[in-house]
Amino acid sequence: MTTEDFTRDELMEVNAARALAGARTCFVGIGLPSTAANLARATVNPGLVLIYESGTIGSKPTRLPLSIGDGELAETADAVVPVPEMFNYWLQGGRIDVGFLGAAQVDRFANINTTVVDRGPGKPEGRLPGAGGAPEIASNCGKVLMVLRHSTRGFVRKLDFVTTLGHGSGPGDRERLGMPGAGPVEVITDLGVLRPDPATAELVLSALHPGVTVEQVRDATGWDLRSADTVGVTEPPTAAELAALRALKSAGKEDR
Amino acid sequence: MTTEDFTRDELMEVNAARALAGARTCFVGIGLPSTAANLARATVNPGLVLIYESGTIGSKPTRLPLSIGDGELAETADAVVPVPEMFNYWLQGGRIDVGFLGAAQVDRFANINTTVVDRGPGKPEGRLPGAGGAPEIASNCGKVLMVLRHSTRGFVRKLDFVTTLGHGSGPGDRERLGMPGAGPVEVITDLGVLRPDPATAELVLSALHPGVTVEQVRDATGWDLRSADTVGVTEPPTAAELAALRALKSAGKEDR
Amino acid sequence: MAEIRSLHDAVADLVHEGDTVAMEGFTHLIPYAAAHEVIRQGITDLTLARMTPDVVYDQLIGAGLVRKLIFSWGGNPGVGSLHRFRDAVENGWPRPLELDEHSHAGMANRYVAGASRLPFAVLRGYRGSDLATRTDTVSSVVCPFTGEELAAVAALNPDVTVVHAQRADRQGNVQMWGLTGVQKEAALAADRVLVTVEEMVDELTPRPGGVVLPTWVIDAVCVVPGGAHPSYAAGYTVRDNAFYQAWDPIARDRDAFIQWIDENVRTEGAVAR
Amino acid sequence: MAEIRSLHDAVADLVHEGDTVAMEGFTHLIPYAAAHEVIRQGITDLTLARMTPDVVYDQLIGAGLVRKLIFSWGGNPGVGSLHRFRDAVENGWPRPLELDEHSHAGMANRYVAGASRLPFAVLRGYRGSDLATRTDTVSSVVCPFTGEELAAVAALNPDVTVVHAQRADRQGNVQMWGLTGVQKEAALAADRVLVTVEEMVDELTPRPGGVVLPTWVIDAVCVVPGGAHPSYAAGYTVRDNAFYQAWDPIARDRDAFIQWIDENVRTEGAVAR
């Protein structure tokens, strides 16, 4: 199989799904995280328990939900709980292995902005959707995965607003703030995979997707991105992964 | 109908039920309060919404429950909610008109002890069941009714322990403590009815059951019980009230 | 006790100019019909509260009725931005929009405190976030047992909460099921409660996942079949995802938006309700 | 993930000497069989927690296994006192019993805090009551928004929570319905969770009022039909009110109690389980 056979987005989605291998429970953000989590259920982790902030535990949708409150998420769930219970007993209760988040802006310590962007002098702040569940997902899940497309607009030197703390300003910040989870452990993009350097907590390039160069990633990153000691190359998507991904997406399009 | 036709307990129960005329919702303690509340539904207040601390809202039992968690309470309810929700959203939420309580000891300000009794020097405290829902029922319901048999053991000069505040040490105490409800407005016994004097908040004799004398009540009260300006006599139970009460009680006995 | 009323009369009586209004619903059971009635009646200067303001709040904001929004995530889920919301925040069109912005966990707990008639709720939240710098409804408390500092959020008690549900009985008891989100809390936190339902039935037979709101915590019930469209009522309607996608180009353009509202909401008996 | 195990093995592995154990149930779904297994195995020095300790705790206390009770109402509902509980508190027989005593509202919120992994919960409670003078798990906090002083109760996080439920599937997902009390909170507050069920089924079809505990929050599921007797499991068994009334004279007398426990609990395969 050659690179012509799949898109950059598919590389991102397949690798995001793979990152869920071995997880028991995943708190799923809508959009790319939901695509990844549903693909994981169809491939590397059929038993993965999907948890949506709308209150569903153990959703098993057959197509990609458009919203976190689509009917199929509730109909196929093991349990549906009130939203306050979801945030208090299940998320804050520390019961969820992985939080899977998207982001508008990420900085080198995997802090996230989804609130406002600075559009320059004299211009009003650009408005983003807001925090949603992210601040407490990032704090309370065992670990956090992130998925977003690589660009200098998204990977910025300095956030315009810290909506959700990743690693703060480096090692020890999460502990100081009493955040129980390990925080972001992987950022999967359409170019490759970044992971925090264990010594500095700074995101470094740790794998490239097939056909992508280090320079391409550095050019798409707003800070001076360093590379890990070893930069691997992700495995190309298998035919089964691609088939599953495309089936999920086409099933999701029927009524849109 | 003459006094030979009913017992003192029935006088108490019928008058306790009558006290619920006009109420919309009642938080029902087990025992005598439950008898009264169910009798009220069968007589003066068919639409009365019975709420039990086990989580049932709008129970319509056909027989007297032995416990606050009998199956029929849930099966006939409009809604069953988790116990924390019951106490937080419904009771503390200020949604309940009347709290109906029993008591082991009551003092002149309608404070309640259901925790421990002093059995004299050298003897261990006598153990009572404990608070249950009473402290917050008495604080948060619109008003409180109490029902218990009249004796100097129950109506005491000084409580051995204040489990549940009624009117504290007099007017203003509830307000000072920020208690939203009006507190105890009536204590119905097998001898008559006590109500707090509006000026002092002290319980005074305001009605006698037919055939009972003021002296009898004073003798059965541990403090120097005063009488209201006018002491009435309660209406004798009607045939319909007695029939409903006895039907409820015999229906409740089938499986005991 | 709930009165069974026309939507027009219930909205006119229960939703007042300047009110704080919560129209809750987590994708499911969003009370569009009631919101459109608010637009038709031109009830203005509203503070709107909702965890996930979506297209229905975009419409109210674009219609110029909203002075403040209390929320935690404002978008058209799976589609993109709320353009009327953005236009109001970024450009003050048609009027400036004040924001009180939280996380979902914080908003959910604000409603819990409201329903519990407590002045605040406690959570382990907002840590390391700038959110608390832009609101006066997040503070902190110290645990008297452990000394841990935790976030405190102020109770949210709307003047009126509006929800849509599947059905009601003739006494006005309301039953909903499926994703019931934060609706119970939003209703119990409010001073007044207005419920639109798909259907009126003689008896509310128990349903899996069913939540019942007794008539005595509700002010008005209005029978409005399809009243959640383009949101949905599980068991009655399905989500009109195509509408949510079609909304994007309409909302991007001020004139297209005004025309849509005029034709579909302000015109009595309009198709889109 | 829950393992499907024998009651003997599950109790032996999950309930340890000195543990804080919550066996919850509000009249309904009280885990008698599991408690009797604790008595048979002689697991001692327990701190027992429960809002409404009733006959099952009377039995554990009388059997000398309990050093402390955390509770809010201890009686035989509709019948009278718990005589073994009283004998332990008043006379120290068979051993002294330490008490941590609350109101129902306080206990319920202690479990809520436990399930939420918060160190405390807030309520408007205990006002004017002497209760707070006898416990170190009630304190106060001041609302940072209004200045109101409110009660704070310490989180209750049992080492192990034991509940009975109607059924489980083969993966160990558990479903209960009817009065579900504070069982979800007690289970989610605990480090370990043991569930006895009436029945194992292939699939947990949704039920009105159903509460599901996913297998991944449970340690062991044991199939014990009738395991709530003399309490009941709605849809399977009815409450044996006669037993509760018959218990009163048994529990009044130390010898009668010992004989009852020996014959009905300590004897393997005894009738009353």
C-alpha cells in the first residue's frame, strides 16, 4: 500500500485510534476524538468503553455521531446518567482512563486554548466555543490524548488564553495544582506524533507519519519544535483500519 | 357515636390526619406519621403527595407500610429518586409543605430528642434510633407536624439531647439559625393538641380530645403546661374516618 | 401545579423582559418551539443560561433579545461556530453580549447548587485555567477536614427554565427519557418552569431511563408536537442533522439570518416553527 | 472488571479484618447473605457504615465483629429497637461499639462526596442539633459568594461496599431497580465493590428505574438467589415482614441471639442463610 491510498487525515485518525489500544475507558470529545475512539472500537480495542459528556457510558454507535448527544449514543449505552453525575461521580471520581481532546490552540507544554484568539491590535478577540468538559477531563482522566491538524495557527508559541492546563510551565506544575491524572501523553496530528519529553514536559516530535519530513512538522509548528532522541515512523494504515474508518464515516453521512 | 366507639390512639391518628388538610406535599416519617398521612389521603386530602425518605415521591400505598422502604411505596409512586437527591433537591430544595415527625422526647419548645436518654446516675445512656431525616425535615419543610403519645417520659422539661431543633429556646432562634421553614406548628397526641404560643413559641394546650380533661394532659406533661386562651375540643372521629383508619390498619396486617 | 396552556400564553406569562432564562437540553429535547415563541413576542434583555448553547441560542442572540450568556460550550456540534454568537461577542451585532463562562463541570454543579438551594457547589476544577479570571462566579473554599483548596461555583437559579419533554399527563406531571442531561437540575433550580411536550397521555407508564417532574414543581405544560425540532425527542422524532448543517451558511450572513427568522419564526404558522 | 465468584471466595478476598464496610440498602436489596458470610468467616474489627443499620447490622454487631458504626438511624423499622446494637452501645456486649452519628442528609452527602472523590460535601443541615458535638466528621464552611455558614461533612469512602442487586450479565455489569437508595454512591465511594445478585442473565435489558453499575467499577459478582432475605429484591422476592417482627424477641435475649446465629448463620447451609 502506498501513500496515495490514504489521506493525511486518515493517517491522523488511524494513529489516534491506535493510541487507545489497551485503554478500558475513554471520555470522548466530539469531532476527531470521537472518530478516533469509534475507530478504536472497530479495530484495536473492541471492548473500549466510550463515555460522552452527554451522560452515556458504554456507547456503541454504528456510525459517527454528529453531536455528543445523538440518539444512538444513548440507545446503545450500558448506562445513561445525568450530566452532573457524569462530571462528579465518573470524571472527577477518577474512573476514566483516557480523556481524548481536540483543541484550537496548543502550546509546547500541551496546554490548550479553546476560548478566545488574539487577532491583532485594534481587532476584537476571535471567539472560540469555550471550555466544555476539557479542563476537568484533562485534570481527572488517567491520561490525556489529543488530536488536531498540524499548523502554526494550532501549535503556537504562546496561548492567547489557557482554557485547559496540560503540563503548565513544565514538570511539577500538575502535582502542585493537585491534578490527579498524568495529563497529555500524546498529541496526534496529520503529520506525526508529539510526546512530552519526560525531563522537561515539553512536546517533542517522536514519530512522523510515512512520507512526512521533520522539516514539514517544524514548519507547521509555532515554536522551535525539538525532536526526540529517536524519531520513529508510524506504521501505515492497514487495509482493515482504512476499511473500518471509511465505513464509519460513510455510515455517519447517511442523514446529513 | 360515643367515646366507647374509638380508642385514644384513634383520636390521635384521626386528628393527625386532619392536620394535613390543605397540604400539597408531606415528608412522611415512619410509624404514626405514616398512619396519619395515609389516613389523610383516604379522607381529608386525597391529593396529598406522600414523600418518603427512601426516595419515593407521590406514593399511594393501599396499606400501611411497615418500613419507609416497603415495595408498594416505590411501585405506586409518581417518581423514585436516589436518596441523596431526595435530601438535596427535594427536602433542602424547599419543595415540601409539611414534615410529619414522631419523637421520643419533646420539650416545651418542640425540640426533639431521638438520640439518647439519660437513665440516671451510674447508668449508661439509653440508646434511641438516632436522627434519621428529622433535623433537616424540621429545618426545611414549610412547617412541621408532630404526633406522639402523651406521657411525662415523652413530654419532658429538658431534653437529654437535642437531635432536632423545633423552636430552640424561643422566638427568633430559627431565624437566627437560618432555618427556612416555620418549624413545629402542632403536636398531636392521644390526649389533645398542643400548639406554640405565637408570642413565646412555647407549646400550649390548644385542644382536648373528647372526654379528656386539662388535668389529665398536665399530668402527662413533664413541664408546667399552660393552656391557650381558648382550649377547644376536637371533633369526634366520624364513622368514615374510623372506617378508613381501620381498613388501612387491617390491610397492613395481612403479611405481618 | 402545572396548568395546561397554549404556548403563546405560557411564554407571555412566564418569560419576562430581563429574566435569566435556561433552555436546557444536551442535543436532545431542546425547546426550540418555546424559544421561537420568545422571539415572536420580542421578550428582550434576557440573560440566557445553558451548558451547550447551540443553534437555538444563536437564533435568540441574533434576534437581539439577549444581553448576557452564561455557558460552557457554544458551538454547532459537529458543524462549527455559532456565527450569530460570534458576531455578537466580536462585533456587538445586533447588540453586545456579556459572557459568564465556565467549564461543563462547573456549570453542571452551578445547577446542582441551584436545585439544592445551596449558595454554591464544590468541585475539583478550573485548576490552572484562565477561566476563573473572567468571571465572578468561580471562587474557592478550603476543606475543613483536609485543608485542600477546591473550586467553588455560585449557584445558578434561573428566573425561568424551559425544557421540552416527551409527554405529560392531564395533571401536568411530565416524563422525559433518553439523554436527560441537566434538565432536572435546571428545572428545580428555577423560580418558574415551562415545559413543552410531544404528547398528552392519560397515564405516565414507567419508562426505562424515565425522569418524572411532578406537576407541583411546574408552572405550565404546553402540548407542542415536534417542539424540539431540529433537535429531537427520543421515541417521537429524530435529530434533523441536515438542518444543523444548513444553519451554518444562514447564520454566517446577517441578512440571510434576518430573512430566515422573519420567514420561519416571526411569521405566524411558519414552517420551521 | 468484575469477576464472577462464589460468595465465600469473594468475601474472603474483598472483606478484610479492620475494614470500613458499607452494606447499603434502604429496606430494599439489603445484602444479608454476604453479611452472613462475613459472620461465618469471622472477619472482625469492622467499622460498619450505613444510613439505616437494621437487623443485618444488629446481627453483625451481636456477633462481636464490629468496633464502630457510622450511621444516621438504627432501628428495626416499624418494629422497634435494635437490641444487639443497644446492648453493645449501652453495655459494651459483646464489645464496646464506637459511634459516628449523623443525620440522613449528612450521611447521604458523605457518600456523595465519597463517590465524587471530594474531601467533603456541603449542606444546610445540623442546625441547632447536638449531633455535631459528638462527631469530628461535621464541620462548617462559609460560602465565598454570600457569606452564609453551611455544614460540611467529611467524605465517606468505605474500604469495601457490599450491595445486593436484581441481576448481572456475564461480564459482571449489574442492574438494580426499585428503591435504589444510596447504593450507587456507596459503591462508587468504595475502594472495592462486592455485589450479590438474584440472577445472571445474558443481556441486561433496560428497566424502568434501572440503575446500572458497569463491570469495571465492581470487583466481584456473586449469584445468590434470595440473598437479600428477609429484605427483598423487587421483581424477585417480597419483604419478609414477619421475620423482622420475629427478630425482636430473638435479639432481646443474648442467648436466644447466639443460638439463632449458630443455627441459622454459622451452620453451613443453614435455612435462614
